[in-house]
Amino acid sequence: DGGITQSPKYLFRKEGQNVTLSCEQNLNHDAMYWYRQDPGQGLRLIYYSQIVNDFQKGDIAEGYSVSREKKESFPLTVTSAQKNPTAFYLCASSIDGGGAYGSYNEQFFGPGTRLTVL
Amino acid sequence: AQTVTQSQPEMSVQEAETVTLSCTYDTSESNYYLFWYKQPPSRQMILVIRQEAYKQQNATENRFSVNFQKAAKSFSLKISDSQLGDTAMYFCAFMKKGGSEKLVFGKGTKLTVNP
């Protein structure tokens, strides 16, 4: 079955430690995205990648880092510089991240990872 | 920058009745898409319906329909014949047409369908 997987579902981290959240897709999508969701907030974009070996900061990139070495993988590292890392993190992908003018590519979401800092 | 506002943090409706969720947005763009996403208790994000700004006809998907008022920058979602499975958070979202496909979300409306 094609889809997006995120692991683990629940993640606990001690304050001051870096932690990496996994996102894998087998949809052959070029574009991938990371969103953060807090209670009472909508989703906010952390980073996105339109193609392998390239990525751009979203609206709340501070304290996070990403890599895109493979088309199917887009891991997110939450560093110790992120002051309030406890949140729900969602990964998404689309066929490409900027279709020809006039086209639209739906974003498909993974099941999410709940990160809690102890 | 675009902003999306959902003014109803919580709503409830009786099963089989109709409910309307409100959304307003602010943008200087003329070409864009608008979406409603559903997030049930499982927290999986599901696309409910989308609307292209240049299309005057309101989008419809089975029991879900929108009222798109471009001049007023309003994009409400109507759910007809509400079902218990419609209980979820509903997010309104904006995407500029062309370029990177970044979604801008509202803060969501928690909808509860009561039996």
C-alpha cells in the first residue's frame, strides 16, 4: 500500500537532547513538508522540500533542522534550541511542490508523531 | 502574508441536522485555492473539499458543500445530514496558486455531532 509513515507514534525526550522524527513516503512524491500542531492552533509549516537535496524554511523553522538525501525520506531533527518542542508533528507530501501554473497537487498527510519533552 | 481565521472554536449539532462552519481569510493574491480538512480523534488529516478561487461555482462533495464569497473573502463549510463520524476538528486552509504549495491553516473548529 502506498502512503506516508511516521515513526514513532509517541516520542519522549529529555530537555536538552536532540531528537529526530522519521517521515517516509512510497508515493514517489517530489515534495515533502513538516508541520507542527499545538492545542488550539492550526498547523504551522516548519520546513519543506520540493526536490532531493534542497529544502526551505517555513514559518517556524527556528530550533529545527531537516535533510533530504533521498526522495522518499525527510527526517526532522528537533534540537535543544527549540524552546517549546512538545507538540504534535505532521509530515505531508505531494507529487511536486510547485506544479505548472494552473495545476494543483494535493498534500497527503502521515499519521503524526506526538513529541513530549520531560 | 496570508492569514486564515476561524471564529468558532467549538460547535455542536444533532445527528441528521445541518451545520455551517465559518472561515475568513486575508490575501492580496488573486489566484489561490481554499480547503477544508477534517482531523478526527485519530489525528489523521483528511481533505474534505477544495475550491479554486477563479471558479464561481461552489464546490460540493456529497454531504459537504462550501459557500465561497470571494469579494468578502469568506469560505464556509456546510455539512448536511450530520453523522456521528463527522465529529472532528475542521481546519480551513489557503494555498497560493503557483510556486511552492505551502498551506496556511486556520486554528480550527471542534465539531461534535450528538446522537
